[in-house]
Amino acid sequence: MKLVVRVKLPTPVQAAALEATLHACNQAATWAAEVAFEENARRPLELRKHTYAEIRARWQLGAQAAQHAIKKTCDAYTTLKANLRNGRYGRPGSRRHIRAAGKPIVFRPQAAQPYDDRMLSWQHQARTVSIWSMAGRLKGVAFTGQAGQLEVLAAHRRGESDLVCQGGKWFLIATCEIAEAAPNTHPVGFLGVDLGIVNIAVTSDGARHCGRRVNRKRERDRKLRSKLQKKQTKSAKRRAKRHAGKEARRNKDINHKIIKRIVAEAERTGRGIALETLTGIRERARLRKPQRTTLHSWPFAQLGSFIAYKAKKAGVPVVYVDPAYTSQECSQCHHTERGNRPAQAVFSCRVCGFVEHADYNASHNIAHRGWYVWVCGAQSTAPELTLIA
Ligand SMILES: [Zn+2]
């Protein structure tokens, strides 16, 4: 499976050369995107015919860099097409849709540029890279990263890396190919996991990964954020930015810890993991106003993709179930009605009288449905994904 490792190039002396390189590559890609738009040539082979020679001549790019600029353009159009189809820009005919589809793609001057092994080589012992630039080959460019990640990098790096400049800092984002455990093809059952707001994750074993402390902290964060936004001074903006990074890191760390425990439990007991399909969780959840802000800032998607990734690595099968009525269905007699849930935290069946914590009841339903999905053969396995560790 693929994993992404990010290393930092701490203030390289050659930063000017790298910057010039990114600018040239992105200018060339933006120009190629215009040609692709006008000529309707959005496949690499076709677009190469129209643009390769001129990119080499006009921007003085090397053969590899020119190829990558063209491929990057084509990839961007493919992504745009998929997003348009999936409704990310609203309905066809809507203003956003027309705006997105009706003009060529433009690359930021500092957008990421892919590097292959001929343009970039790694010296893991010395912790340096040798990298192609407009000013020739730059040798001995130092990089740093977390010890664990550098080990992964040295052992498993494969294929392309991206050079990117974020907030004035330089990074290389390298792709690693990691072996995964043999998949468990005969799970004895499924561990249902209900992802939520009040409780971040509740499993059908009854483990409740509570978010009370986190939510309280996030509420404070939100207040601070809006206070800083109102101020609009330079220092307030700086502080807000620093704070946002901190909050994201803390959320990520909490997610990692929760998921580690859930996946380990499923692996230990020979079970798979059942999750609700996450798309539309925001649309589905009807909440009182104060909870709404909490919901919209909680990284559900991150939680879901972390589970898929960690489970895959451990060989634990993951199935996604239809989320309809999981919170209103009785996990004992399967009677479903809205009245079964008199309060946010309480489930109380109107027919058989079964009473349980609402999220725990829902996680049971998810586990049932997971097993059903599995035996019906409609196995949805964890999607292929990459993750910035
Ligand atoms: Zn019941």
C-alpha cells in the first residue's frame, strides 16, 4: 500500500534556484493547460505533441521536467473532470460549475512539481538529496524528518516525489510502498463503529471513545478563533494561523490513538470493521444549532480514511454499510421509528422496550449490517489511498 512521507529542506542555500524552478515549471504547466483547453487535448500523448518542444525552448526545462509539467496538467484536468461529475462544483449549469469547467486550469507559481528518480536522488545516510533545478543539479541539499518516517523512507521509497513550497518552507513529499499484512478473508464477525460528535467513536463491544474533553477544548478554540478574526490585526492573523495548525495536529493525534485501539481490537479477535459510509454525514445529521459548528469542524473524513488505512495495513477487512436509520433501529427487534430515540444519548425501543445508549445501539446495527454486506459478497474493501503520516 502507498504511504506518503514528508521531509523538510531546512532553509536550503539554493532556495532561489528551487523557487525559480517551481515558477518555471508552473508557468509552463499553466501555458500547457491553456493549449489543452483550446485544442481539447487533455491526454498526455496528445498534449505532448502540441506543447513539448515549445516548453523545452521557451522555459528551458529539461526533458523530464517538461514531461512532468505536461503530465501534471493532464492529471489536473482528470481530477477536475471527476470533481465536476461528482457534483463538487454544484449542478451542471450552475454558476460554480460553469466557472470551473469554462476556463483553463491555472497553476499557482509555487504549486507542487513531481520529480522522478532521474531528477532527484536520495542519499539516506548523509540525509541529503541531489535535485535538478533551472540552475543545474543541486547537490548535498540537506533534509530532515521524524526518525520513524526517515526509516520508512529509506526502506520503502518508490516512484515520484513532489517538491513543494508551503508558507515559505520547502518540503519533499515522497511516496513509499509498504507491505501490508495478509488480509483476513474469513472474519468471524464485525466490529461496528459509530462515528459521532458527542462520542467520537463507539464500538459494538461497548468501548466509548469519548470526545467530551476534546469537544470542550474545541469549543474554546472556536471562540478564540472568532475573537481573533474580528480583530483583523496582523498579529491576530498570525496567532490565528499558528493556532489552526496546532488544533489540526491535536485532532490528528487523537484520531490516530482512537483508531489504533479499534483496529488492534478487531485484529486480536479475528473480526473485520464495519463503518457507515461517510459521504453525506454532514447532510444527514440534523442537529441543534450549537452542535452544528462542532460537527462542521470535526474531521470525519480524516477519521474514516485513517481507519481504512490502518485496517488495511493490519489485514483487517473493512466494509461500509448504508447509514440510513442506524440510530433509529432497535438492535434487538429491528423495529425502526424516530420515537425510539427520545434524546440525543438515549435509545428506547417503543416495541420491545430495549433501552441502551443511543450510539452503542447504533454501533450494533452497523455491526449487523457489516456482516450482512460481507456474506452477501458485496465486499467493499478499503479504498486505495495515500496518507500524509
Ligand atoms: Zn426493540
